[in-house]
Amino acid sequence: MFHKGQIARLEFPLPTRLDAIDRNILKELQDDGRITNVELARRVGISAPPCLRRVRALEEAGYIKGYRALLDEKKLGYEVTVFAMVHLSSQAEGDLAAFESFVRAQPLVRECWMLSGEIDFVLKCVAPDLKTFQAFVAELTAAPHVRNVKTSLTLRNSKDAAMVPWDMKAD
């Protein structure tokens, strides 16, 4: 029994190694994140209660990071997609953290990847038009420890696979 103000914390066994059912659950959820638990259980061949327990355990273990809708940025007015390659003047941990903090606050930056090699970061950016993106580049160039920025405007997207490939062995 719980007293007022206490939160019930259900404990789920965290999978240390994924079995075939766990992998099928992940595949089905990746294909359709809006699937009901009953339908998911049917597809993976188990009953609904253990399926729900497995999903919660996979969430707790971090295999499932979250759920979201994939939106069409162009239909929402973001006509321009650009990759920006950023070279910093310093790779000291504090300087990297300052740049990453700056980037996290920029709504036009959709992805930020730290790289090894000549370029320190690559940013995937969207903007409603080139003028808006050019204003962002001016701000980006003035960001903490930025030495230079090179940009490449995308012409088209030949592949957009936001999902983990299941056709390759991941063991």
C-alpha cells in the first residue's frame, strides 16, 4: 500500500541480451510506433501483459529512447536543408561543450554530430528560405570558438532511413 504522495515504482527486469521476441517488439515498434499493445503482442506471438512488461523493460533499459511523429519539413514551410561543417579553433573539452550548448539552443539545427578528422562538427539545418539560413550562418560563425564554417545546400534526399536496419545481424 502506498501513502499519499508516494509514487509506485514498478520494477521490470532489464534485458541484458535481447531475445528474438524483444528484437521483434523493437522491429514492430520501429515500423509503427502507434501500434496498440494488443496488436503488438499478436504480431510477436505473446499475450498482451508480458508484451507490455517487455516494452517497459526495453524503455527502462534505453533500447527505446522515445516515440515521435516524423513530419514533412517542406510541407511545414522549411524549404531549405543545409549541412554545415564547422571547424573550431580549440578542441578543449570546455570549448566543445560551449559550442554544443550554443547549437542545442538553435532551432534551425536539427542534428549535430561531432566528428573525428578535419571537421569538428557537422550540422543538419533546416530553414524556411536562404535568407533565414544566411542569417543563421552569420550567428554560427560568431559562435564560441568557431574558426570557420562551410555549408552545402542539399539538392534532394535520396534516402531517409531514420530506423535501425534489422536485416543485418547485430549480435
